[in-house]
Amino acid sequence: MTPEADIERVNISPSITYGHPASVAEDKTIDAAERLRILKRWEQEARDLQRASDENMTGGEPSMLPEVRKAIDKICREHGLDEKKVSEQ
């Protein structure tokens, strides 16, 4: 699989590929901006699951949102990235 295909797969479902948001933040095989985009996708996934949970449409899994936000904040802080600008690219 090409690196581009790997990134595409990760962007579709980051939680399946990495397991934990901190794993994305620590993955030095991809650049910080791409890691941030992956985490922003994971954040959206976590928000969607939380919304479904609020509507009693899931099995009650714990939300990953706090962990995702912590990883996003870490990357932004360490690399001087603006999450809103990176997400728009």
C-alpha cells in the first residue's frame, strides 16, 4: 500500500488504525500537519458518536473526545500549528 493510500485509510477511520489519539500525536512517520488533520477527523468521529450516544443510539462506549482534544492541543503547542488553518487545507 502506498503512503497516500495509508493516509486515506487513516483519515476514513483513525480510531481503527491507531487505537488511541496519543498514538497519532506520537507518530513521527507523518508530518505534524497531517497528524493534526487525522486528529481533527477523529474529533469529528468522536463528536458524532457522542451525539448518537446522547440520543441512546450506541452501546454506551466512553467518549474519546477528551483524549482527542488533548492530542490536538499537544501537536498545536509543540509545532506552533493553528488547528483551524490546518483543517482548511
